[in-house]
Amino acid sequence: MIAKISSGKDTAGLIRYLYGPGRANEHTDPHLVASWDGFAPDPGRADDPAATKKLLVADLDLHVKQARRLGRASKQHVWHCSIRAAEADRFLTDDQWADIARRVVAATGIAPEGDPDSCRWVAVRHADDHIHIAATKVRGDLRPARHWNDYLTADKGLAAIEKEYGLQQVVRGDRTAVQRPTRAEKEKAARAGQKDTPRERLRTTVRTVMSVATSPEEFLSLLGSAEGVLVDIQRFPSGDVRGYKVAVEGDTNATGEPIWFSGSKLAPDLSFPKIRERLIAIEAPPTTGPGSRHRANPWHQATAAADRIRHHLEQGDDAAAQAHIAAFGEALDALPLLVTADLRPTLQQAAAAFERATRSRIWAEQDQARALRGAVRALRSAPVTGDGAGLAMFLDIALLVVLAAARWHQLHQHDQQVAAAHQALIHLQAAYQQAAAAPLTALAQRKPPARTVERHAQQIRAIVPDYAEQVLDDPAWPALAAALTDAEAAGHDTQSLLEHATRQRALDDARSAARTLTWRIQRLSQRHAPSAQARRAEASRAAPSFQVGRGSLSQPATAGVQGRRR
């Protein structure tokens, strides 16, 4: 069940709506199911509905009028709460809805149980799946109602009702979700033939711009150049930026003025102070790899940075974990700008779904995700080209990051964020399958000599015995064998590479262990191949007869293939 609560100043107008036909003639058989004393007049069952409505409004407003004579009543004296059952819920009788209404007004402080001076209220039913509670917020002792935090208390009460009545238990939030478009906004967008409302389109635009901007100043500059978007920057008297507002070009009110949305109205984390906090916490990635004259591959850097997110989520530092999840969300926001047109819709859906998982009530220490943000921004200079191996490599890691984020949110009982991560996972899996097909096929077509393939197979059996048959039977095994052959040709010791790749992270979460190892080997082999002396030094530090099984795959990497600590 979901409650929606609002305030107003027109008791008569609300009663007319509840007992009227509705905006689209959707109201059927409107009638009272409960009231403050059980004896309120019911226009739905009266011979003279119009006169009975006036009597009901007069009864509801009695204490309001008395308080106004004393100068105590607020202008916003009407309290309106709609309670809707889930589509899968069974039919509830009037008596059951009456019980639910009494428990909600008691939980919210409108009419605490046993309080003779509680507010006057009625519960009206005009559909099978929901009721409306109309109340006036003046008590019998003419004091204002004590209904602070009523949405949360109503929500908590409804969660208990769902369990007691055996109804569907709705996934509940923590008040960090974005504001949903209003009904008027949806209807206006539909009339204009638009799928999304201006609020939703602007939110997507701002998030995308933020995901590629490297400073607050560049964010405002890129936002100002976005197609179809008007930007209004507010400044302090000193000239410093205070905030910003955006509007869709051509979206105007009745007077012809643009309909502006501040960043905080689009999403809690899109206010300018929040954006500035993120964008000043960016670390520039290295432009070259260690010991190499070649420019470091931005996709490899981004993949390596994303690969470390799971480690941060397991450390117990919630502020750092939340920051890394938020930064990873920025990476997903940026991907649609970098990929080919066929992948763009799926990745946009993934980013939109994961957006809900990027926020919670836990404060994010954004400075902790400096390296990840820097690696994501570096992708601007490396759009997907060729066979798309870099994108496939990143998406392989992204799947595991989303799973880890879902587990982290689940431990913190962030139900909406868990659901969002699982939804994003579906879209990312589809994108990964599509993106990985071409580079894996290209690798498999190289077909190393049979003796070389068998030698690599023996190494797999020795290093990952618990996964050996799974890897060797995988359709991606020829691609992995080719990747190992390429690494060997570049001067790498394939046994050391495999040991290092399996020490990086357990393969338990991988949908295809062979694919995952292929991308890890490709990324590790891009590093400068160690000299014979370095390999001997590495071997002397390794344990004799080192074997990697299910119990040890999750051990953290302590040394790289070059004998360097990460």
C-alpha cells in the first residue's frame, strides 16, 4: 500500500472532488467508510447529496471556524491522504478499509487513539483499490494537529498493515528518491507527443553533463551548450555561483514564461553545491603506463578503477562506499555518449535504472572516489571504436559492481536501491552480451596452435582447479586461449598472469568465468612485460606450489605481474 499526503485550504472543494465523477469519470459509488465519530453524514447514501455535502463540510470545518475567531487557524487547514492498494492485492471490504483509515489517522497524529480532542476526519471510497481520508487540522481543543513527519509514520503503519492483512509488501524508500512528475506534467507531455516530461528530460541532461564535466565551471559551460535547454545561473553579490535553473526550450506557463527547475528539484544530488562537491573531487588519471612510452588506455584505467569498487564496499566505511556507488553511477551516465547507436538505448535504460541506487541517507565522502571519477572523465577522449573490446571489458566489471552495490544496499536495508540495482543489472547484461560478441569472436578466430591451447588448458587446471571444467567448456574458451597466446607473445608469463587475474577477485559472481578471465588477461597484458630478473624476484616471493581454489580466489592481490604493489 502507498500513501500520498497533501495539504490544502478548501474543505468543500475536496469533498466535491471525492464525491464527484472524477477527472475522467473514474469514480464509482462514492461513499463513506469511516469518520471521526462514526456518525458523519454520507452524501453518497443520502437522498439529497448536495445538501448532505454542505452538512459534512460544516461538520468538518467546525473547529476551524472556532479557531479562526481566535486567530489560530492556519490557511492550509485541510489534510488529504489517499491510500492505494497494490494491483496484486485482494479485494478489501468497506470494514477493512475503515480499519486501515483509523490506523493511519492514529499513526500520523491526526486522530490518536483514545484522544477525545482529535481532529475531525472522514474516509471516502470511490474505487475498489483505494480510499481518501479528508481531515481538518484543528483539534477539539482548538490547537493545531501534531502530525509532524506524517508521511513516514503513515508509511510505517501501512507496512504493518500489509503484513497483518497478507497484502503485497511494497518496496519502501528513504526519502532520497527523485520527485516524480505530477499528473499535470504527464498530461501536458502526452498532449505534446513526448514520452518523458520536461522534468525527466532535464534530469537526464543534467546527469549526463555532470558525468563528463571535469570542474564546476565546465559543468555550467557544457550545460549552457546543451541542445534545447535554457540555463539561468544565479550568483552571489561577490560573483560566485550560487545555483542554477534549467528549462526545456518552448516549455512555458500560461504567461509565456519558461518553466524553470532548480537542480535540487530535479534530484536531491543535482543541486549546485552537491555537484560542485563531486567535481572538485576528481583525480587526473596517469597519461602513461608505468615503464611505457605509450598512452595508457582509458578503458583499461576505468575498468581497473571500477574493479576496486567492490573492495571499497567491503571495507565497512559507509561514506566511502556511498561515494564510489555514486561515482559508478556517473560512469553509467557517461557511457551512452561514448558507444555506438545500437547500444545507446540499452545503456540509457541501465543508467536511468541505477540512478535510484546512487543515493541513500548515508552521507557520501566524495573525496574518496577521486580516482574513479578521474578515470571516468578520461573516457571522453576514447569513444568506442574498432571491435569494442574496451567497452566489453568495462561492462564485464560493471555487472559485478552492480551486484556488489545491490548486496551493500541490502545490508543497509535500502529496499528501493536494491530493486533499482537489480533492474539496472538486467539492462547491463543485455548490453554486455551485445558488446562482447564482436571482440570475443575476433579473438576466437585467431586459433592458436593446438599445442599452445593444450598448454594453456593445463595451466587453467593447475591454477583454478575448481573452475577448470567450467572455463574449458565455455564457448569463450577459444577467446581466452587467444588472449593468453597474445600475452605470451608480448613477453608475459601466462602462469603469472593467470595467478594474478584469479587473485584479483573471486569468480563466483561471474556469469562466464572464461569471459571474465579473458578481459582480465587482456587488461593485465597491456602492462609492460616484466624482465626475467623481475619474474625471478616475483617467483621468490610467491609461496611454493601455490594453488588457487574456491577458498582462496577472493584473496586480495598483493603484488602485480611486475613485482609492484598496487
